[in-house]
Amino acid sequence: MSRVLVLDVDGTLVDTNYHHALAWFRAFRRFDVTVPVWRIHRAIGMGGDQLVPTVAGQDVEDRLGDSVRDVWKKEVDAILDEVCPIEGARRLLEAARDAGYTVVLASSGKPDHVDKYLDLLDARELANDWTSSGDVSETKPEPNLIEVALRKAGDDEAVVVGDSVWDCQAAERIGLPSVAVRTGGFGERELRDNGASRVYENLDDLRADLPNLPTGKPRRS
């Protein structure tokens, strides 16, 4: 049985976290809701269904949630061409394939955004499969995305790789080990405190340690 690399995309392979934070800030402001950008950044990695109530409160979610998410999508679309791959992303994908991993790109991004990132990374030939928001009902830190990724992989001896505390929490909720890179702007201690067994400064450091990554089987509900 091959090992599965459940690999986050936003903030891990493509440099989008601060684009998303700014887009959310602008979307909230469209409805006269001001949320500090630093607070939004702390929630990047969650899906929009989780982010709005987390940073703005349940009242804003109840009144404006879907409208804010619609505007956020337009704001992100306007700056999507500014997104770049994170240094070492394609080298990591190539090395994971060569090491025998089954690679599933686990993104809760909109399907058209995921298509953009796949093209940007030239990753369709390197990943065994990928996910988008269309595949899940609940986003991180809920583990639905990981569960979908494992079903797509066809195996369940896996490790989760991400850049945010939400990736680590999602892995922990399903009983899988996680490792993290600091490419999303989160600190080493907080990533470890939220479940990451190892934290890497960059993708090349992670790539060098691929043979040693911990893997495990998920808990079954």
C-alpha cells in the first residue's frame, strides 16, 4: 500500500494567504463591517463558511454571510493573476511522486480557483487527484476535506501537509499526523501546539525530509 500525501494548496503551494485576507477585508467593508486584516489572516485556511462567523460573529454570518462570500469571490478573482507558486512547490510535487507517494491536493477553494492553481503549478500530471469546495459540506478545521482526499486516493496510510493551524486541527480530528510549513505566516510554536509533528521553514526543507514523514490511519466514525 502506498502512502498518501494529503497536500494543502492555498498558502502551502501557492502564495495566496494575504490575497485572501485583503479580499475578505474588502468584502466585509462593502457591507460596512470592519474586521482588522490581522484577525482575518489568523483565520485564513478555514473555508468561508467557517471564517465569516469566526472573525465577524454569528450575527454578521446570519445577516450577511452568503453576500460577503459572494463579494469575496469577486475580490479574489480580481487579483488572482497576481498569485505565484511558492518557491519549491513543483520540486516538492515531483519528489513526492518519485518517492512513491499518492499525492492528493486537498483544497477547499472554489473549483475555478483550483483549476487556476493546477495550471500555475503544472500539477495535473504530478497529482493523483485533487479536491475543491464542491466536494465538501464543511471546511477546515472540520476533517471532511481530508476524508474526501483519502477516498480519492484509494488508500488511507496518510500524512497531512499544510501551512495553517486549521490544517493541523483537521488532521488531528481524524487521527492523522500532520506536518506544516511556515509559508502561510503562522509561527512554529502555534503550529506545533495545534498538532503539527514537524514544522519546516520552506518547501525545500520539507522535500528533503519526505522519506521520514510520519503516516497513520484515520479514525473511522
